[in-house]
Amino acid sequence: MKVFVSSLIVLFLLSGVAQARRKTRRPKFVIQDSNFTRLCNTKSILTVNGEFPGPTIHAARGDTLLIDIINQSKENITIHWHGAKQYRFPWSDGPEFITQCPLEPGTKFTQKIVLTDEVGTLWWHAHSEWSRATVHGALLVYPEEGTTYPFPKPRGEMQIVLGEWWNSDIGVVHDELIESGGDPEISDAYVINGQPGDLYNCSQSDTFRMKVEPGKTYLLRMVNAVMNNILFFSVANHSLTVVGSDGAYTKPLTSNVISIAPGQTMDILLEANQPPNRYYMAAKAYNGGLRGQFDTTTTTAILQYTGNYTPASPPPLPTIPAFNDSDFQSNYTASLRSLASSEHPIDVPTNISTHLFFTISINLNICPDNSTANTTCLGPGGNRFAATVNNLTFVQPRIDILQAYYKQINGVYGDDFPDIPTTTFNYTSTLLTQNQTRPDAGTKVNMLEYNENVELVFQGTSLVAGVDHPMHLHGYSFYVVGSGPGNFDRERDPLNYNLVDPPLQNTITVRRNGWAAIRFRTNNPGVWLMHCHFERHISWGMGMVFIVKNGKGANETILPPPANMPECPL
Ligand SMILES: *[C@@H]1O[C@H](CO)[C@@H](O)[C@H](O)[C@H]1NC(C)=O
Ligand SMILES: *[C@@H]1O[C@H](CO)[C@@H](O)[C@H](O)[C@H]1NC(C)=O
Ligand SMILES: *[C@@H]1O[C@H](CO)[C@@H](O)[C@H](O)[C@H]1NC(C)=O
Ligand SMILES: *[C@@H]1O[C@H](CO)[C@@H](O)[C@H](O)[C@H]1NC(C)=O
Ligand SMILES: *[C@@H]1O[C@H](CO)[C@@H](O)[C@H](O)[C@H]1NC(C)=O
Ligand SMILES: *[C@@H]1O[C@H](CO)[C@@H](O)[C@H](O)[C@H]1NC(C)=O
Ligand SMILES: *[C@@H]1O[C@H](CO)[C@@H](O)[C@H](O)[C@H]1NC(C)=O
Ligand SMILES: *[C@@H]1O[C@H](CO)[C@@H](O)[C@H](O)[C@H]1NC(C)=O
Ligand SMILES: *[C@@H]1O[C@H](CO)[C@@H](O)[C@H](O)[C@H]1NC(C)=O
Ligand SMILES: *[C@@H]1O[C@H](CO)[C@@H](O)[C@H](O)[C@H]1NC(C)=O
Ligand SMILES: *[C@@H]1O[C@H](CO)[C@@H](O)[C@H](O)[C@H]1NC(C)=O
Ligand SMILES: CC(=O)N[C@H]1CO[C@H](CO)[C@@H](O)[C@@H]1O
Ligand SMILES: [Cu+2]
């Protein structure tokens, strides 16, 4: 049986980090099965180096990472470096059948990640079926040598990785989702650094603890690696000040509760300014969609002051908004701002050359289809769930799109993913018909020229059920210039855009029955997946692919593939 270390108090002190400029770091990732015990059950899960969550990678801005991935498991696997832009090198991005074929059992691949302007907390995770449930970890990028944080140096720091735990085998949860056509099995717990916390009888002794000295300030490196839910997080009697998100600095945003979506990261300052004691940190789901069921449990960890005192028993629990508090959710999401200082300027595209408008919807297909012998699926009305961007369910190809594009292999994808919906309708109407819920399907990409200024408006729809969607773009960070409820109004809404200090993010939660507008410049040629970071939604097809063409200069083209690239069998 494995011995886990996550209940130990490990504080990484900041002195002496980031000594050398432009280092190359070479950690080894061994993908393997390991037995873990949670909630009284022991089961085998897929891990990196036998750890759950997986190893934290430390780097400085501008460093190069060479990750030797060795697959000693029985699963096909790929690893995605979430938030790393991978300039001109989509070969290392990772999503299966988009930029590579999976590493089959017994194979190896060295992924090269050249960090550029990213700073703060990024993360890495598996990007093959649902294996990211246990295969994920933090990637911490420190300021480069000779520079500092744009906030007072914290006494210490700690990664806080939020996850979701099923007692069932995650492969079975995935297969049943596809088979049944309904919602996924509800998870058994959320976890903080791999532990559900001591509100569960079977997790009393292993609850994650973070030790703090009275009067000192700490940096929480938070990653939401949860599969299917946005979480609210709070620490009893303490306030949380977000100073960074998705690998970019933000203006300090202080509140008692934060909201964080799957795919998002946050750098959070916590001042240990309360009477020495033990305090719960806690997280639970936000779910404004009100459709279906979800995991309503609370995960906890303990913030523990040093010194001699008689601890409160139990420690105080924080107050967390109700699971359906969509006002808090939307408001919090819309409150983030770029730091936008002279040392950390922003560069929001203004002369927009490409306008895109993408609806994001939950859809229904008739059941059966050819993938199951079932005549009744477990979706509403016996239908099978699907999900779409511009009414297209993304169909995964068998040859990865990057390989097909680079080698000009025909027939793998179509290049006519629409810039706007093929039919317009009242996207957030309460009166949509069943016929409108039927999607189209295909493997289509949207082609973009190099150096275009793109504005993309995501429009949530009320088809089947309006729910929030955390949309994630690979290869880029984007400025979130606006968001709002209801249908986007092309005349009125742009007048309220924030072009002064919009946050730079790689994942934006589009509120249920609402819209969000993002901007980015296509300065990174490659094949880039864009998808909802709720795992059930991407499994149902809520994704699409951008191909950004090469520019004119030799420095503006995709670099050649690495020698050991895991290609798909032709
Ligand atoms: C996990 O536990 C099972 C049952 O105790 C055992 O058969 C198996 O070898 C273990 N696997 C690993 C990877 O330790
Ligand atoms: C693993 O991926 C290969 C393609 O690279 C595929 O042929 C094979 O069926 C996959 N295996 C599993 C177990 O999914
Ligand atoms: C049909 O779906 C049900 C519900 O998920 C499942 O239990 C059953 O195994 C499926 N049957 C077949 C033949 O796929
Ligand atoms: C925890 O243990 C107590 C006492 O044995 C029991 O009453 C309770 O149902 C258990 N709670 C859970 C969540 O298992
Ligand atoms: C935490 O805050 C609550 C409510 O404000 C207060 O009643 C309690 O005494 C505080 N606990 C500690 C240990 O400071
Ligand atoms: C949203 O945030 C603003 C500013 O913090 C606050 O004034 C307002 O009351 C909030 N609205 C809701 C619905 O929470
Ligand atoms: C189902 O299979 C039939 C016969 O093989 C084929 O004609 C049809 O296109 C398939 N439908 C889907 C939705 O794949
Ligand atoms: C769209 O639908 C919403 C909700 O049903 C309704 O309030 C609104 O009036 C509709 N808009 C138009 C232009 O029909
Ligand atoms: C929905 O589609 C069916 C079959 O194509 C058709 O008979 C029906 O009239 C349509 N209903 C509406 C409201 O469009
Ligand atoms: C999506 O496409 C299908 C098939 O063409 C069509 O029946 C349906 O009305 C479309 N739905 C929307 C919302 O555009
Ligand atoms: C590529 O090189 C040209 C000529 O030196 C320069 O103008 C351009 O800005 C460079 N592009 C990038 C992305 O560095
Ligand atoms: C080379 C290598 O690591 N091979 C391993 C791949 O995974 C299988 C299944 O766990 C092992 O049996 C091999 O030893
Ligand atoms: Cu979604």
C-alpha cells in the first residue's frame, strides 16, 4: 500500500527560488497504477510518479521544461500543459487526436515546453478520456531572476489543488457516460490536495493541513482540477486576496469567498491575522443550472497556526454561498481585472479584423444511435445528451488534426467551422422546441490567418438546459472584455466593454443563459483546441479547433515536430 505525504505540513519557502535565468528543467513523469485509500475504499488509480495529486513542477519565467513521460500503465495517455502557450510548438500541447495520438502503454515521449510570458500558477493534466481525474498537478512559474512579485513577498506558499473523487473506476464512469447517454455518475467527494477532509469519517487522520505563523502572509497556488463543477472556496474568519489568475497578474481582489471553475488557476494571498487557532478551509459546488444532480458534498482542509493554544474543536467552518447563488458566481467572475501596471502592461487588441460568434449549447440526440444497443438513453425524454459549439458536436478524428494539417492528409477534418451560427434564434428563450435541440456533428476547424485581431463572443443558450460553461482555449490567453446576461447585443453591449484592464485568462466561465466576449491576436501558429472544461460537456462534443496559419517570417511558422512524436497510425 502507498504511503501518502499530503497530510504532512510541507511549506516551500521562497528564498533561493529562481536563481538562474532561462534554466532547463527535466522532471520525469512515470504514468503508473497506484493503490490509494479514500473514503474507506482502496482502489487503483492512474498516477504520475505514484502521487495524487501529481508532482508540482517549479520553474521560472522563460524556462524550458523537458518532461520525460514514461507510460507504465495500461492506458493510453497524453499530458496537456494548461496555460503554457507553446509558441510555434503545438506538438507539445497534448490533447489526444488534436495535436498527437496518445502514448500507448509501454511507450515514452519527451515533451518540450518553452515558457515565455506566463507567470504564476499553471497546471498540467491528462487530456485523454477522463484520466485527468487523477493525473494532474500544479506548474508554478516564478518571476525571472532579478524581478519580484508585484505584491509583498509572502512568508511561504502552498499549492491548493481542488479535485473530484469517485469510488468507482474513472474509466468505468467515462464508459457508462458514453453508453447510457445520460448524466455521469455523481462523484463521492471533492478533494483538497487529494484529501476529502475530516467531515468524512474515513478521512480524519489524512486531512490536508497548512501550517502558518501568526501575522505572516502566505500565497495559495490554487488549481481547480475538478471534472464537472465550479467550486466556491473559503477559509473561516480569513479573507482571500486574488493577485493572479491563469498565469497573469491581477489587481488585488479581496473577498471572503472565491469562485473558481475547472481549468482556472488563482494566486491568492492569505494573511494569518486571526487569533492563533485551527480554521477550516472548505469548498463545495456551485451549480446554477438546476438540472440533473451533482455532488453537493463539502471538502475541507485545515489552516493551522503555530504556537501554543487550545484549538477550537471543531474548527470554525466558513460560510459558503448556496449552490445556486448565480448572482455571486457571475459577479465574482466579472470582478477580475488585469494588473495593467507599467511593469506589467496589457495589450488588448482594438482594431478587430475577425468577429466570431459561437453559441454553446446542450443538445439531445435520438436514442439509439450506432454506439449502443440501448433503445432508451438516460438523457431527458430517453434521449442521448450531446453538446455543441455553433450547433456542431465535435467528433474526434482517428488521426490527429495537427499531423493531418502538417502533412496535408485529406479527409481528416473540414475547414469550414462557421464564424457565426447557421441559424439565428432567441438563444436564451424559454420557448425553444425539441427540434432545435438536435445537433449537427462533424470534425471541423476554423481557419485563422496569422496576426488577426479576433473578437469571439460566446453565447450560452437555453437549449435543453442553460448551464454555465468554463470555456478554455489552448495556445493563447485572451482578454475578457465583457460579459452579461441574456442575448449578446452587437449594438449596445460593446459600448460597455472594458478595454482598460480586462483580465488575461485562458478559461472563462460563460454564465448560464448569458454571454462573454474575449479578444486575442493570432500570433501563435498551430492547431489549438477550444472546449468546455466540464468533462461531461467535452465528452458530449462541446469543443472545436482553431488552426492559426503561419505568418510570413521564418520566426512566425510552426516549428518541425520532435523526433519522438507519438503519431497516429495512418
Ligand atoms: C493494488 O491492490 C490490489 C489488491 O490488494 C493488488 O492486487 C495490486 O497488486 C495492487 N496494485 C498496485 C499497483 O500496487
Ligand atoms: C490506444 O490508442 C491507439 C491509437 O494510438 C488505439 O489504436 C488503441 O485502440 C487505443 N487503446 C485503447 C485501450 O484505447
Ligand atoms: C443500456 O443503458 C443502461 C443504463 O445506462 C445500462 O445499464 C445498460 O448496460 C445498457 N445496455 C446496453 C446493452 O448497452
Ligand atoms: C460517521 O460515523 C458516524 C458514527 O459512526 C455515523 O453515524 C455517520 O453516519 C457516519 N457518517 C458518514 C458520512 O459516514
Ligand atoms: C470566527 O468568526 C466567527 C464569526 O465572525 C466568530 O464567532 C468566531 O469567534 C471566530 N473564531 C475564531 C476562532 O476567531
Ligand atoms: C456585485 O458586486 C458589486 C461590487 O462588489 C456589489 O456592489 C453588488 O452588490 C454585487 N451584486 C450581487 C448581486 O452580488
Ligand atoms: C449507423 O449505421 C448505419 C449502417 O451501418 C449507417 O448508415 C448510419 O450512417 C449510422 N448512423 C450514425 C449516426 O452513425
Ligand atoms: C427571448 O426570450 C426571452 C426569454 O423567453 C424573452 O424574455 C425575450 O423577450 C425574447 N426576445 C425576443 C427578441 O423575442
Ligand atoms: C419537428 O420535426 C418533426 C420531424 O421532422 C416535424 O414533423 C415537426 O413538425 C417539427 N416540429 C416543429 C415544432 O418544428
Ligand atoms: C442544428 O442542426 C440540426 C441539423 O441540421 C437542425 O435540425 C437544428 O434545428 C439545428 N439547431 C440549431 C439550434 O441551429
Ligand atoms: C519576425 O521577424 C521579423 C523581422 O525581423 C519581425 O518584424 C517580426 O516582428 C518577428 N515576429 C515575431 C513573432 O517575433
Ligand atoms: C517500458 C515499460 O514501461 N513498459 C511497461 C508498460 O506498461 C505495462 C503495463 O503496466 C508494463 O507491463 C510494462 O512493463
Ligand atoms: Cu460546458
